[in-house]
Amino acid sequence: MSEATDPTDPTRRAGVNGVGRVLVVIPTYNEADNVSDIVGRVRRETPAVEVLVADDNSPDGTGVIADALAATDPRVHVLHRKGKEGLGAAYLAGFEWARERGYDAVVEMDADGSHAPEDLPALLAAARDADVVIGSRWTRGARVVNWPLRRLALSRCGNLYARLALGMPVSDATGGYRVYRRGALDAMDLSSVCSQGYSFQVELSRLAHRAGMRIVEVPITFAEREHGSSKMNALIVAEALWRITTWAVQDRGRAWRRGTGRAS
Ligand SMILES: Nc1nc2c(ncn2[C@@H]2O[C@H](COP(=O)(O)OP(=O)(O)OP(=O)(O)O)[C@@H](O)[C@H]2O)c(=O)[nH]1
Ligand SMILES: [Mg+2]
């Protein structure tokens, strides 16, 4: 039995101080130029964590590269999915994989290098006293590097809208660099999640907020990807706008029914 599959192995049980066993889930679609670099950086930066690459059968062979990484490092795992179903579905599958195997916390991280593994120790340190940690681009001390003005504007406006519409005290509700403690995953009704793209992050922020989870934001340095291409498109933005508006209307309806004494 290898170190990574032996539950009695002391180094494996120890995990990250104050947090426990941590699985970093990295969803990939056509990230052949990035996957080795990001997995290597995560493992070097935080040797106590394990990594799960959740690949949607990328035509560029990302899954094959990930398999080669897993073959040489027992703390790297690969979840091969049938085809492209969106970031949200890949994360939910990764969360389920982690829960089935008893991890204490799950990290969300993009494969394209936008989320620096060098920031991970700070996120994990914050997770000792939080249910959810969000690596934030829009909090004091954060930096956004090489992003075109139109992307900056989109992120700022999207976050402002999400915060006002949903009443969440979160500065970067669309950010995808996060830590969820196991208790948070258990408390949030993940079976209700319907987002596929960007709005997945907003939806999970909302679920965590509604479940009364302690959400802490940590400043990160976010950099534009250098290799490969973005999967962001107008449809993903439209989905986010539509869903945030729908949730805001539902929340107000619920508040109104509570105020008038009708059941929600
Ligand atoms: N498994 C899986 N991963 C995906 C899918 N779509 C995007 N990803 C991954 O999700 C992460 C974020 O995707 P990006 O294309 O970088 O999108 P983004 O970060 O929202 O947008 P940019 O800021 O433009 O890069 C990357 O690791 C992608 O490979 C998908 O359908 N399935
Ligand atoms: Mg990206």
C-alpha cells in the first residue's frame, strides 16, 4: 500500500497544521502547457497537501500529463471525467471525491497560474479559524497583475453587483481561489447548486453565507494566465448576471414572506 493510500500513515494523517488533510482540486480543460507547472509549484510550496486534477477529457492531452505526474507522486491524483461540463461540475465532482476519502479541507485553484501556489500557506493559515477562506483580489494588500482594463472592470462591477444584490459581506465573491473546511461543505446544500460557469463561485459564497459559515478573505496576487486560452465567454457572464438577479429576487421574496408572516 502506498503512502497516499495508507490511512494509517502518520505523515498523511498529520496534513496541514490546524486544518488537517487538505486536497487541492485543480479543474482542467486544455491546460497541457500549465498543468505540470502548477502541480509542481503546489507540491513544492505546501508538501503536506495532496492534489486532485479534475480533467474533463481535454483534447490537448492534459489528462495524460496529469496521469504521468500522479505516477511519480503518490500525493497527486487524477479524476478523469467524460467530457467538458463546466468548472462547477468539475469542482462538485472533486468535492465529492474528497468527502468520500475523508479529507478535512478542499482548496479550489485554477490551473492557469492566476492563483499563485505561493499564496496557499496564507490561505491555509487563515483556514484554522474559518469555515471558508476566499483568496481575494479586491481587499487591502491584494494585487492584480497584467489584467486588461476590461477584465478589471468586469470583475469589479460583477463583485459590486453580487455584493449589493445578495447582501453578502464578501469583496471577491467571483474569486476562485478558496479553502472550504469539511464542515462548510457538509453545511452547504451542494445538491442545490445549478451554476456551470463563473456564477458557481458566487453561488457557493451565497450558500456559505446563508449557512452562517465564517468567511474570511485573504489578499492574493492574481496574475493573468501566460499560456493556453481562457474559457471565459459572454455566455458565462450572462449566466452569472441572470443567476445573481434570480437569487436576489428569491431572497427578497423570502424576506418579504417572513415579514408578512407567510411561510417561506
Ligand atoms: N474540468 C474543467 N475545467 C474547466 C472547465 N472550464 C474551465 N476549466 C478550468 O477552470 C480554471 C479556470 O478557467 P479559465 O479559463 O482560466 O477561466 P477564468 O480563470 O474564469 O478566466 P480567465 O481569467 O480569463 O482565465 C482553469 O483551470 C480551466 O482549465 C471545464 O469545463 N471543465
Ligand atoms: Mg483563468
